[in-house]
Amino acid sequence: MAAVALAAAAALTFAASWQRWSGACPRGAFDTDACLPLQSHEYDFQVPSDPWTPVGQAAQLYGGALLALAVAALLLPMVLARPRQGWWRVFAVLVAVVPAASLALLGAVTLRSGQTGHVVSAAGAGLAFLVWCLLWPACLTALAAAAPGSRPSRAVPVAVLVGLSTPIPALLVVGPLLSGYTSYDTAPWSDAAAAPLLLAAAVAVLFAVPAQSSRPWSYASSATPRESLEAGSSSG
């Protein structure tokens, strides 16, 4: 489910970027009269802010991408870390619930903005954006790195890829590198840079899963071999 949600977010993100750039900004034509105006932040669909001009269905598609990403955020801590007792489990729950709620809020705001054709604001949207871009990647990476057993080596790449897909690194670093073009504002197709990163994260999730126990956490699975033997003897 986490992999499907990440892949859906990737597909919707690329579809939203296609709405903005296709036709006017093919590769090699980024400096044309048709493409240059679209590079204004006025057309940015990632959580729109005033002044904003919608382009096609870009905002609706990206709102759907954020909602799919919210589902992935809710599932990833359990997939990557399989948390145990105490504060570790509380931390994992927070890493799941807080980013998922933040992404759901941003997705709803973006979707509603696209539907109405003007910027729709919501209380806490600014804080939710910071959670998405900064707090979530840091906490998810820490959770994956501290996972017991052989999981960290497989779980950490997922967290890193998800972190790179957030707007700050995707728009400012990954996007311009992939397009090979530096814009005066928003580089063409840079908002699509998150799509391959999220798709790679979806694939990486499938490789992270076999490293985990097939059973959910339980007291018996955390007991020592001697305790397990004694429990088995008493039940017999």
C-alpha cells in the first residue's frame, strides 16, 4: 500500500507538471517567448499562494498527489522501522500522524484552489509546509536509520528519496540539474523532479519489506530465546 501510494503521487506529480509545461516548453526551447512567461512563480501549483494563475488541471492533479503522499506518510514508519515499545513507538506514531495530517491539509488546500481558480488558504498551512519539507524527512530518516536488525541499510534510501522529493531540494537542486537549465524563477519541468524520486522510493519500499519480520510486533517477538522457550513450555 505504501509503494502504491508513492507511485500514485509520482504519477500525479508528473501529470500536474505536464499540464504546465507541455507544448510551450519542450527540451531545447526553454528560452522561447512561449516558455519564458510560464517560468514565473505566478504559475506555481505546489500549494498556490498569491499572486497565482492556474494552468489547466495542474493544481487539482497535484492536490491528489499530496493526498496520495499523505497515505504513504501514514504507512511508511511501520513499513520501514516496525517500532517497538516505549518512546520509540510514540515517536513512530508521531512521524506517521503529523506529516500525514500536514500533507492531507496541503492536498485539500491545493485541490480546492484548483477547483475554485483562486488561492484557498487554511490555518496552519504554513506550518504544515515546514513539516512536509523539513521535519518529516529528518524524522523519517532517523526512524529508518535506528531500525533494528538489517533493516536500516534498506530503509534509509526510502527516507532519503522521500526527503529529496520535497519542494525545496526538488525545485532548487534536483529539477535544475535534470533539466540542465537555470531559470530566472521556476526552471521548466523542475516541479516534475519529484516524480522519479517518488517512483524510486516506491520501488525501494518493496526491497525494504523483505528485511522485516512477516509478523507484526508482539511481546513474544521481542522476548529473549529463553523467555520464548519458557512461554512455550508453559503453554504446552
